[in-house]
Amino acid sequence: MNSTASTTSSNTPSYSALAEENALLREQLQVMQRQLDWFKKQLFGPKSEKQVFDLPGQDSLFASDDAPVPAQPPKNEKRTVKAYQRGTGKKQRDDDCLNDTGLRFTADVPVEVIEHLPPELTGPEADQYEVIGSKTTYRLAQRASSYVVLKCERPVFRRKGAEKPVTTLAPFNVLDNSLADVSLLAGLLVDKFQFHLPLYRQHQRIQQAGITVSRSTLTNLVKRAIDLLRPIVDAQTDNVLRSRVLAMDETPIKAGHQGRAGPQKGKMKTGWFWPLYGDADEVVFTYSNSRGRAHIEEVLSESFSGTLISDGYAAYARYAAAQESVTHAQCWVHGRRYFIEAQKDHPETVTDALQQIAKVYRNEEIIKT
């Protein structure tokens, strides 16, 4: 009996061991609870970290009855087009194509007819000419939530008594020998990059509108339109890098495919956007295949001198430490986020801290004005 009781008591955990195990389990429970709260916030919580404060001096949200009504823009505006000399090269097209651009569409597609008259037929000597025919150019344009074909009528004329006919020049187009109107190019880019509508879905929408255009054509149009915007991006980047205070960040994206062989076949590889935010409230997105410090050096190089604002990523601090003309500053938004995450456990302390940070933001706005 005594030996059995002695053995049982020796196998029983001591109070200190149970207390240590209980503390460990409590710590693990708190970690799991924070993870659960984070997932709940992602699924059901607010997407903004802004705090609501009572501002007695704030104006009314709704305008009064005496508020002036903004003037409406004129509805009927004439469209001005420039003359452009088309090339003489011919392409092999299908029999059902309407012209050398290869545009095809059904009878359900709306068509806007634009009469393009040369100065000879509208000037003081217009009676000296006679119209003997016309040339037609079709271009695909985009309107709000719809597509329309622009039918541009170009008269073929000659001076009375002369034998040689004259064909009116085709209106100017941003892309040479292209079926795309500038409105279509702008619509493709805005839908893809602002509203995240892939080209294959835009292609489906165009097909449902009764227009036959290949997906490769849309891809080429986007590439050519991006090339037109490149000088603007370069100029904006130079202006952002002249800022006295520059904010820089990095975010991963999926870009391209890994390759045709190996275990990663067909999978998207990770690329990185590095946005730059300058004094003039401008944002430029630079791209790199990696998250290394080399891209920071490549973008900033010798073009930037001032204060660099970033999150806690060590690559920014190491770059700034190696540059005499660059001062590194931590981002308030990223630092403030830790208070947001601790708000549930320490509501009073966090609320006070957020109020103090809000005062810093308000003081900054006053200084700017």
C-alpha cells in the first residue's frame, strides 16, 4: 500500500508545473484569439482604419436650399478633327472586312456617321467643285457602357473642268493604320488598370456587342497605347523624385508565368510594385522582379535628396544610412497600425494614443495651409 501510494504521488504533476502549463496555454489561447480576431476583421470588419471624432465646427453634410446649382456643360459640342495622310500599304483581309483595318460588326451595332468636309467644299470657292463620290473609314470607338462604330464619310471631289479627283484626307488618329479610336484606347486602359477588368473579359463584352475583334488585337492596342503614355510617366517620375519628402513602399503582385517545365509550370511568379508618393500629391508605380535593395538604389540613385518615408522594412534604412543627402523617417500610418491592432485589449490607452496622433495630423494640415 505504501509503495503504491508513493508511486502515484510521484507521477502527479506539481503545482508549479501545472501553473506553468496553464500560463503557456493561456498565452497560446491569446495568440489564437488575436489571429481569430484578425480573420474576422478581414471578412466582416471595416476596411478603413480611420477614427471618428466629434468636430463641433464641422459644416453640414447636406447643402442648403440656397446653394448654387452647378452649371451643366453644353450638350451639343462640335467635334474637331485634324487631317492626316494615310499610308499606301495594303494588308490581306477577309472578304467580310469593311476596310483595310479589318473591322467587322453586325447590323445591331450602332453607327455614328461623321461627315468630314475639306476646306475646298466649305470655303468661298465651294461652287467651283463638284462631289463625284466618297470614301468611307470605319473606326471602333467606346462610349459609356457601350461600343459604337464611327463611320467617317470623306468626299472625293474635283474642280470643275479638271479630270484629276481629290480624296479628302482621313481624320487624324493616335495610332497609324489602326481600327481603334482614341476613346477605345482610353476605355481599354481604364477598364483594365483602374477597374481591373482583364482583356479577355473586355473581349467577351465586345463580342456580345456584335463586334468581331481578336484578343491579340486588343493586346497590341494596349501595348501601343502604353508606349504613348511612357513620356508622361517619365516626366511624372522626375517630378516626384524632386520632392523634399518622398514616401516609398512595396507590394507583391502576380506577374507572368514561371515557365513551361518543372514543378512551377503554369504558375504565376511574384513581382513587386514600388509606388513613389511625392510632395505634389503624385503617385508613380515602379516595378521590379524582386524585393531587394537594388531597386531602391536604381530608382532613387542620385536623383533624390531629402526625407525618405517608409515602413519598417530594413532595406530602406540601410539605403538611407549609406546616403548623406537622404534622411530616413518611419511612416506614421504603419506605426499607428499597431495601436489599431491593440485596441481590443487596451481600448482606453489606444483611444488616447489615436487621439494624440490625430492631433499631429490636424497640425500638419494647418501647417500646409
